Amino acid sequence: MKKLKITLVRSPIGYKYDQKDTVRRLGLRKMHQTVVKDDSPQIRGMVEKVKHLLKVEEVEE
């Protein structure tokens, strides 16, 4: 199953509340923190919304 490795590379400070909330819901709380999530349409949509703040890599697990 494919997974996504998501890293927060830019701070959500100064962006709209819904973008900050999306980053939080992805499980990212600190700069340069990385989480691994299942590759699903829901996660892809969240990543697309805040892609300017993230670095995303596909990993095979």
C-alpha cells in the first residue's frame, strides 16, 4: 500500500484559519515535523489545500 511522507517546511502563521486547521489535522504541529499517512483521496485533498507549506513524498510500505 502506498503512503505519503508529509513534512511541514513553512510555518502556517499568517495564513487563513482553515489552512492552519488543515495542517493541524494532518498531525503536523512543529516545523520540519514529518508524518506518514495512507494515500487516500481525503489526505490528497488536504495536502493540495496547503501544498505551499508542505513537502510530500510517496513511499512504498
